[in-house]
Amino acid sequence: MKVEVLHARYPDEDCDVLVVIDGIPQKEADITYVDVDPGRGYTAEDWNESTDWESQPERGHTPAFAAAVAGAYADGRDSKYVEKD
């Protein structure tokens, strides 16, 4: 299987993600996308809220994806751009 992902960010706005599997573009409704971006503008409280939100079982992440998201948030917590309390 070949998976291709295009992430396009509009300057200072949102992002679009296109996923193509074996040459077939996937419908947006079939794609789970989590953006972990420990850039400027986050306080520790904001970061923790985002982490908690993405950790909720209601989000419906598979165990492997949930573990990857949790790891990315844990790594991002130490970013010099996330303001510490």
C-alpha cells in the first residue's frame, strides 16, 4: 500500500490535508487529522487542554494513533514557544 499525504497551510490561517492511498484520493470524512504544533501562542494551560481533548476516547482514535498523538503532545510540551506556568 502506498500512502501519500499533502499538508498545505495557508499563511496565518488553517490547513488542508489531502490523503491519497494507492493513487485514490480519500474523502475528507474518512480522514482523522490531528495537528500538533508547539509554536508561539500557546500557554501551558492551552497546551494541556489540547492534549486532554485529543486524549478523549470519544475522539475515536485507534490505539496506535492515540499513542502517537499523545507522544507528539508530550514532546511538544517542552517547546520553548509553549509558555510555562
